[in-house]
Amino acid sequence: MDAKSNTMTTSAERELVITRVFDAPRRLVFKAWTEPERIKEWWGPRGFTTLSCEMDQRPGGAWRVRSRSPEGKDYVSQGVFRELVEPERLVFTYAWVNAEGKPGHETLVTVTFAEQSGKTVLTFHQGVFASITSRDEHEEGWSSAFELLAEYQARA
């Protein structure tokens, strides 16, 4: 086996799974993921501002979110819904859009919402990333966003 083969990663290593319990009914947590005005309240890492959110909430429908970093740099992410089963499950593609307006590496996101004693157990799965570094950067971003989502749910 050559040195290049030794550095290869498996697809499982390039996947992200986060489970989080929210103190809100799952129908409300689901709405926070599917209603643009609600998404603008929590999407992105802490310090980012969501400038716009467009969604065609149906299988095959597109979504697009534009956010601004604290340094003033704009970021655009977009994708297509594959499944929407209210209030249980969302499946959609996810890609960053570059400065030329072209999407980069696409991942698949699956979010499940389980009711548990009036709370919501959210399980988030995203993959397969192009690299472990990309996975780790997304883990940091989503973990921060989920903190904001928890704060939003507490005041909604």
C-alpha cells in the first residue's frame, strides 16, 4: 500500500451526526427549519446575520440562504428538498455557492424530529463531505447554529 492510500478516509469519517434535545414541541422545531422568517432567527454560526432565506417547501423545491459574517463577508448556501414529512423528517441537499455563483461540493442532510415528553430530539446527519476538515468546520457551524436555535425556541 502506498503512502497515498494510507491517508484515505472512509465515507463514514466524512459524515457528521449531531443529536440535540430542544425544549419545544417537534412541530415548532420543524417549523423553525421550514419557515423562512423563523430560519432567519437562528441560521448560521453565532455572530452571523441571515440576510435572506428563500424556500420552495416541497420535494424538488429549491432553498437558498444568504448570510453575512461579523467581518462583513457574505456566504450563500443552497440545495433542493428531497423529502418533507411534517413534523418528522427533512431531507435536502446542501452546497456552498462560490463567488462566481457556482455551487461547490454537495452533501445530503437528513434531519429527524422525535417527540419526547413535550421536547424534541433532533438528529442531524450530513455527508459525505469532501474532507474531514470540511466535516469539522460544518460541525462547528451547525453546533453554534443549534445553540441559536435553542435560544430562539426559548423566546418563541
